[in-house]
Amino acid sequence: MLWLVSLVVVAAIVLAAYISRQRVRRTLATEGMEGRLLYSDANRRGAVLKCESLGLKGKPDYVFEHDGQLIVIERKKREVTNQRPYEGELLQIAAYCVLAEERFGNEVKVGRLQYLNETIDVPFTAELRQRMVATLEQMRRAEQAGEAHRSHHRRNACAKCGFKSRCGEALA
Ligand code: SF4
């Protein structure tokens, strides 16, 4: 009898995961996102992605594969003005692009920032990658010198931050 209960529980878990995934797909499809969904942190259930060589960890909202290319998507709970993301948002999406490349073994060309009022595609260029790596290096040096300080109190921002593993003042 116990095996039957276990079977029902496992089936329920698999079904719930399937339904959740289908729901994410439907939501994304209505928002015009195409391609194969490789990763989702919807419901905060995505695995933590890691890049050991840079000491990075993080959870982007979605990773898609479309026409053989990876697209990393991060949703923002604010409106953007003049198509100008904050520097921190650009560095965060760059960190997520690195994490997606590491996890899925494919190059990322574009990170996508989805604001409440519009979507901005951020080309993941060598220059942006370099800026992100240089920022990590600065953080490392500031941390060693005891000079790194948080400039906000947003727990959610820290929870999803690509630099969390290198930050001495993370709130989550
Ligand atoms: S984890 Fe650190 S770097 Fe990231 S948002 Fe929080 S305070 Fe800023």
C-alpha cells in the first residue's frame, strides 16, 4: 500500500511541475517570447547557476534558446525612462549571461531587460562582459580593503543579485 501512496505523491509532484512549466510557457507566449524555455526561476524554484572561475552565482528569471542562440531574460518591477537601464541592471544581466553560457555551453548574444513599460535588448558584447568582470574585480578589492558598502535596503534586489556571492553586505 505504501508504494501506491508514494507513487501517487510522485505523480502529483511531476504533474504540478508540468502544469507550472506549461503556465510559464503560456504566459511568456502571450508576451511574445518565442523559443525553447531552458531555465525558469518562476516561483523562485530555479536552480542557482554558477561560474566558479569568476566566483559568480545567480538566478536569472528565464533563459530561452531561439534560432540556436541563448537569450537571458530578467524582469524588473519598475518603469524605464528614455530606454536607459541603470548601470547595475546592465552589469546584472551581463553576469546572468555569463552564468547561462556556463550552464548551457552556448554563447549568449542578448540579455533582455523587461520593465513594466517596455523591453530592452542588451547586446552581450565583449565590452559589457569586460565591464562586468572589472566591476567584480573592483568589488573584490574593495571587499578586501573593507570599503564595499551597500547603498540600499532592498532585500529582493540582493536575493536575485548576480554579485551576491562576492558581496559582504547582501541582505538575502
Ligand atoms: S548582494 Fe550586494 S551587490 Fe548585490 S544588490 Fe545586494 S548589496 Fe548590492
